[in-house]
Amino acid sequence: MKKYSNLSAMELSLEYENVLKQYNEYKSMGLKLDLSRGKPNSDQLDISLPLLSEARPREKCFSINGVDCRNYGVLDGIPEMKQLFADMLGIKTEYITVGGNSSLQLMYDTLARAMLFGVLGSRRPWCKEEVKKWICVTPGYDRHFKMTELFGFELISVPMTPTGPDMDMVEAIVKDPTVKGIWCVPKYSNPSGNTYSDETVRRLAAMECAAPDFRIMWDNAYAVHNFKGECDELLDIFTEAEKCGTLDRIFYFASTSKITFPGGGVAMLAASSANLNHISQFLGVQTIGYDKLNQLRHTTYFKNKEALDNHMKILAEFIGRKFDITLSALNKLKGLDIAEWSEPSGGYFVNLNVMPGTAKRVYKLMQEAGVTLTAVGATYPYGVDPMDSNLRIAPTYPTDDEVALATEILVCTVKLAALESYLNK
Amino acid sequence: MKKYSNLSAMELSLEYENVLKQYNEYKSMGLKLDLSRGKPNSDQLDISLPLLSEARPREKCFSINGVDCRNYGVLDGIPEMKQLFADMLGIKTEYITVGGNSSLQLMYDTLARAMLFGVLGSRRPWCKEEVKKWICVTPGYDRHFKMTELFGFELISVPMTPTGPDMDMVEAIVKDPTVKGIWCVPKYSNPSGNTYSDETVRRLAAMECAAPDFRIMWDNAYAVHNFKGECDELLDIFTEAEKCGTLDRIFYFASTSKITFPGGGVAMLAASSANLNHISQFLGVQTIGYDKLNQLRHTTYFKNKEALDNHMKILAEFIGRKFDITLSALNKLKGLDIAEWSEPSGGYFVNLNVMPGTAKRVYKLMQEAGVTLTAVGATYPYGVDPMDSNLRIAPTYPTDDEVALATEILVCTVKLAALESYLNK
């Protein structure tokens, strides 16, 4: 197939008729499919069922340091859960504090605390700052952006590149003392799938920030979530920050949500001892401790890093299949010059850029054919994609057959929207 | 034994020598006991072990409305967990939103949200109020007081009476528009053990508050926690508030922490639909949902209200024994006119008022004999008991034998401190 841009008016009309016919066939099927949600399907969750099948008599309710996990207490998590996270992420146990079932909630909580009381080094609570800004790497994770929007930050977009955020831009922006932080998904980034290069991590650790209380929100959500070949290597930002004396800059998040159960996993925040000390005075008022029994469930199931790795290999096979299906569909767009997409080896998303000005149209066409996509613009601050071009494709939730059908329809609608645009329909 | 106040100097000296001798014997035992913590001991927690012994295959991972509880989603909890709380508390399911493992955390979260965004009816976020005040019923729960202190409220003490807070005072105080709320533990109150009378509940619902965004933080922590005879009856504040058109005034909290596992229970917030709607816009940014698997564990174990009642009867026997031991020790102080104490039929505490000016001394004597008490003043705002008289006794955590010994020592130190005071030692 030739590039659409090289087609004659006649050829475009012919192609349009063909694609429209195909689209109408899909439409007549009365489908109800969903490519919008970065969540596992129930079959994938079955892989983690052993976590729920073990009876827990009294003697198995105690942590390795003798704490009765059924009772109150232990704000920062049981030692074996810290160890599991440390092994999983290659960071020190002393930086880790274990939370509840949601890292997103820990992020919200961390920012809410900063708003109310400031962070270590703040001159005043962030809610007292007249102007405050936040860097959003785009396309990025809509829930991150909404959070800082809710807290009243002015959101500054910085484009994602294959090696991470455009660091020249970031380094320039952080010279503004009202810029308080940046959202980062450093590995298998949501939605681009890219992993930050060593240089990017080093520059983030080393950069000169005008705000004394600048924070990097390091959401390492997909640390062990590769599904193709070798896992990407992400440089440890703590090690780099230690070298630069900027350790307090890092708030590091992760969870087992997409390892075991999104609704019943374990989350963590890691930060310097100085940061953790600062936080603990508030945390002690806030809670008597998170669910330690669920921590025990996880450490009983994942006896060591090897067990975790083996588990992730099984997930990889399962998830990889859905990505293969998606990419083999998208390959049918090759050569048409109307779309580009990522071919990630990890994470939960394929990042699809369609012809500028047609993303919303694709969304609508998909919706009318019964396939839900992530809302266009969701991957940008304030929900606005300036190019109307970016679509986040999430193939994990539907079954394999559903992914196959939904992505076939996607290919059809991407073509249709482009043809409509060329033909000014 | 005569009242100490009626003893001659000689008699006082003699009694002092006797009590001191006994105290020194206790001291020489090198004990390490703890009456400070309102938490169950491990034997009590064993009663709830069936909750952890059931395997959960895939087909048992779904809520009654078909939600896969292992996955993301459902911000407000599964229907059967709402029903369990509704049955337990006698409130409507539509008011209920289920949280994580800690009602304290829901309270913090509710206040943090009010600070950052205000509540329904607020003219501005509470953090923007130059002066803001909060009513604390004393003696009361230290963690409540610390929370409002942390958020910068000026704390106003109102004394607890056998029927609840002194309502004449409360009604006068809420005429001040800077007074934003009140902490209430309405049933088996911490630490007095009293339950609010019908009249108190009605007056709280009906009172005229100058602040348009006044809130009652209704912490019904001990709703089903009686251990002697019939359960106290607490009037439903929602029903009363509905009649008065003040429904939005109520934030109602409860949990299963002291029913099943303090570290792995389920908590809830109940509020009017208008309040819940207002909150949901923030909650949706804050989390993708709490742990629904733990909700399922609870509703599997407590199939209905009857199962819950039976469970509480077993706990009552267990806990009641520790209170019997405590009260039979305290009875040895009867007639001496140096102490008064509550004889609760539910909750987790005995409230002990010793001779004014001697509570800190009792604490110190106990500490030196190896028995930890709750810090004196903890039950008052800012940690200061103006009379130096109130001690919160928590008999649930130690074993029966330990409670017996620790309360014997308590009786001895209460006498000793009083005698020291009479003799100006």
C-alpha cells in the first residue's frame, strides 16, 4: 500500500469507500469491547491465586521480628516486606516504608502532606505558595496530572523522548523557584513504554533546582514488568542522588498491584532517612499502621527474588501475547504514513500517534463501533492534547480474541479518520 | 478502712509505711507489664482466625454484584460489606463508603480534605481560615485531639458527663462561627465508657451552629463492643439529623478493627449523599479503590448480623474477664475517698480519677515498678490534664494474670501517691 499522502483523489475515494464498508461491518456487530484500562484481566489474576489459598494459623501471623501482624502497630512495614521491595527494586531497605494497597494513594498522601505542612526544606506549606508549578512529562499518566491539578499546581508539559523527558527543557524549567516537582514513570513509561537512559537519571539527580524543596515523584510502577526478552535496565536514582548530595529530592513509589492483585496488593514509598523522619511525625498522627497481614501474604508467596522473577515470567507470557496481537494489527498501518506507535518490551500500554487532528475522531468512531479507548487528551495536562494525535492503547484487560478484534477495528478507524481528513469529509 | 482524709497523722504514717513496703516488694519483682494500650492481645485475636483459614479460589473472588475483587475499581466498597456495616450500626447502606483497614486514617483523610478543599458548605478551604477551633470532649481519645492539633485548630475542652458532653457548653460554643466541629465517641466512650443519652444525640443534631460547615466527627468505634449484660442503646444520629435538616453535619466512622483484626480489619465512613458526592470528586483522584478482598474475607466470615453478634459474645466473655479483674482490684480503693472510676459495660477502658495532683506521681511509681500506663494528660487537649487526676486504664492487652498483678500494683501506687500528698512527702 502506498502512503496516503501520495494517493490521488480518486485513489483516496476508493480507499475511503473500502474502509468505510469494513467499518460499517464492524459497527453492525454490536460489540462492547474495552481498550481503555491499564488493568489485568481475571485470567491473569488467577496466576496469583496461590496468595489466597494458604490458611494462616496463629503461628503464621507473626513477622520475622516477632510482631503479631493481626494487631495494631508498625507504621513502616514488616522487615520481610521491605526486603522484598528492596530486592525487587535494587534499593536499600532503610529507605523503604510500606503502605496500603495503593501507591497512587501514597502519592496523593505525600502531596497532600506537602500541601498542608511542606516537605523537608520547605519555607512554608505548599498550600501557602501563591504560585506553584509542576512538570508533567507528556504523554504521561492522567492520574498523576489530575492530582497536581487538583492541588492547584500550574502544569508544565515537557515532551517524552526515547531516553526520557527532554532534559534540556527540564533543566531550564527547574531554574524557576516556583517549580516544585516533576512526575516520572522511569521504566516502561506510561504510555510510551520507554525507559529513562542512564544519562537522564544522572541529569535528574544532578540538576540545579531553584526550589529548595523540589521533589521528583519517581513512580516505578513497571519495575519488573517486562514481557519481551531482557528487562530494560534503569539506573538507580538513589545511588546517583547520593553522589550528587540530592538524596532528599527523591520520593520513590512502587507496588505489587500489577504483580499480584491491583485491588489487594502492597504499595511502598522509599525516601531518604531525613525525608522519612520528617514524614513520620505526621504519619504517626494519621494511622496506627497499614495492613500487615497482606504484607505477610505477599512475603509468604514470594519467598525470595527468584520466586518473584519466576512469577513475572509467567505474567510476561500472558501479557506479551496481547501485545503481540496488538502490534501485529498495527503493522497493517505500516507504510501508510498516517500513524506511529511504540513497540514496548514492558509496561501496560502501546502509545499510538495518529494523524494530527484525528485522534478525537478515531475515539468517536471506535466508540460508535462499541470499542472504548482511553479519552483523547487524558495523557496530557488538563486533558488537552495540543496535536489531537495521541491515543493510549491498553490491551491487557480484554481476552486475546477481544484484543484481536478491537485492534483490527482500531486499524480501520485510524485509516478512516485519516481518509476523512484528506477528503475533507 | 476509713477515708484517708479522716486519718490522724499517726495513722497516715503507719498506712504509708505499710503501703510503701508493699510497693517496694512489687518493685523488687522486676516486672514488665503494660496497661497503656487499647488493643486486643494475641489470644483474643485467635478468635477471629477463621477469617484467615479459608482458601479463596477464583469463584470466591467476586462480589454479589459480580465485581472481581482482586482487580482495580469500586471506590465505595462492595455491596455486602456496606450491608454488614449497615446491619451492625443500624444505618442506611446508601450513606456508607467503605475504606481501608483504619477508621483513624479515614478521619485524618476527611479532615485533610477539609483543610485542602473545605467540606460541603465551606466558604473556603479550612487551611485558609485565620482562626479555627474544635471541640474536644474530655477526657477523650488522644489521637483525635492530636489530629486537630496538627491541623492547627484551637482545641476547646468540654467535659464528658455520664450522658455525653456537657451540652449546655457545646450549644454555647458552637455559636462561634470559627468553631468547625466536635470529636465524639458516642458509645462506650474512650475512656469514660459512657454512652451518649438520647437527649444528647438529639441536641447535637438540633443545635444551631454558626459555622455553615460545622461537622460532628462521630467515631462509633465501640458500637457492638459490650461485655456485660445488654448492649447500651445509642440513638441513631442520622435519623435525628434527618428530622432537623442537619444531615450534612455528620461524618460517621466505624471499623471492624476491634471485632476482627486491628491490623487487618475494614473501616468505613458514612455521610449524607450530598457529602458523599462532594467527597467523591476528590476520592476519585486519590485512589483507584481500597482492598476489596479483605472486605470479602469479612463478609464471608460474617454471613449476617447474627454471626457478628455471636462473635461479639465470645469476645465479650474474653474481654469481660479482664474488666472484672480490674474492677475487683480497684474495689480495694473503695471508702478511702482518694479515687473514682468508671464501671463500663463496654469499650476498652476504665477511667480512673485519682486524687487531684497525684496522677503523674502514680504514673511514675507504676513505671518504676515496671508497669506502663497511658501517659498522664493524653486524654486532654495538648496533653495537659489541668487537674493532674485522670488515668486511662487499658486492661485488654495483657494476660489475665498480668492484669491481676498490674492492677494490684495500681491500687498500691494510687494509695501511695495519695499518702505522700497528705504527708507532704
